[in-house]
Amino acid sequence: MRNFIQFLVKYHIFLFFLGLQVLCFWMIYKNNSFHEASFVNSSNRLIGTIYKWKGNVTEYIELQRENDELSAENEELRNRLKSNFVNVNDHFVMINDTLRERKYRSKSAQVVNSSINKQLNYLTINKGRVEGLKPEMGVVNKRGLVGVVKDVSEHFSTVLPIINLKFTASAELQRTGNFGLLRWDGRDFRYAYLNDVPRHADVHIGDTIITRGSSAIYPRGISVGIVSDVEAKEGTNFHKIRIELFNDFSKIRYVYVVENLLKEEQLEIEATTEEDGQ
């Protein structure tokens, strides 16, 4: 108590001044409608701004949750596609897919890092070994082909995209079925090239390019892009076909990792045939 009294004695002038200031502000507020309205308006603006920030944060969190839910729903629908199954027996009526065997299974993932300005570009996705991912699984999205899984950790994976000099895939002209090797030349991330298509093939600007499905990585028919330019490759019997890619790699956020459930069987029979051929 004595300390409190000493404090009051020591700072009585300051405390008296502070009390007068509070009293003045109170009297101005109570007796002047303009200042009262200004105070109320300022308070309302502050509260409104706080609520707006809160709403924006809540909306962002909800949007992220809705995106995740939508991605999961798309994954489920993609896994039901007819192209993911192969016939077991064509002589019987199919009921509830019991006469079809699943060939492909998809897992949704989010791109957490990527590059487009290098010659060896990569994507990083937020799914890994825990979710069943393995190297050499195909990666696609709603627009078409993205790339192939390169390395896998417990919770993340890196993806070798089309726009990487080491990437190759077998692709074909949807209209004619002529196929070649899809590669990137290391320049513009918007374009790739389809090589080894013979000159006699009928190629038109605007033709759609799709995956051939011969590598046991991708299903056949995944969109790649459209022919934007075609010319005879000098000194060869092949076309030089430039493809405008459907995917804009500068803004890919969500992908699907595709697993071929019959991959080992396909590779095994192909290896056996190659050995017999030798």
C-alpha cells in the first residue's frame, strides 16, 4: 500500500494531466455530433476491414478445401472410365463391370513446385510412396499429357514433364494413326515435336496428337496437342512436325498419376518375345 501511495505522489502531475485528457475526449465525443459520428464511422470502417480480411482468409481456406474435394471426386470418376478396363470375355453380357478387368488407376496430386525456363525442367507433386506412387507412372491432367514420375520419396514425387530434354513418349496422329516419338527441343515450353513420322503420312495443320499407349505407362488416347507446323525433314524421309501443347506448363496446379495395373504382364511378354527373336 505504501508503494502505491509513493507511486501516486511521484507521478501525480502526469496522472492528473492524463485524467484531464480523457475527460476532454469524453466531453468532445458526448457534446459534438460530428466527432461522435466520425468516431463511430472510423470504428465501423475498422471493424468492416477486419471482417473483410477474415472473410478473405475463410474464403481462401474454403476454396482450397473445395478444390481438394473436387480433385478427389474427379479422381473417382476418372477411375470409372471405360478406357481404364479391358475385356475379360467378349461373349457374355457385362453387368457391373464384372466381366472387365481394371487396367489403369489414377491418383490425384497437387503441383507444389515447377520450372519452365530450364532444359531439364521438373515438377514436384505432393504425393509419394505412402500413396503408392512409383517411378515411371504416367502423369496427366484434364488438358492432357503432363509427363512421367521420375523419383519418389515418402510424401513427394518429381515429375519429368514433356518440356524436359530427357522426356520421350510414343504419340500418334489421331486422324490417321501414324505414330512417332514425342520430344522437346529445349526452346519454347509451349511447343514440342513429333519425330519419325514418314513423309508419305497425311499430316495437316490442326491435326490432334494423342498418346499411342505402347509404353505401358500411359493409356492410349491421352491428348497432347495440335499440329502447328509441318515440313519435310531435310536429308530424311520423315516429317518435322511441331506440336502446340494443350498444357500450359506455366500454370499447372493439379494432376493425376496413372498406374498401369497390367504393366508387369505387358513388359514380361514383350521381353520374352524379344529374347525369342534373338
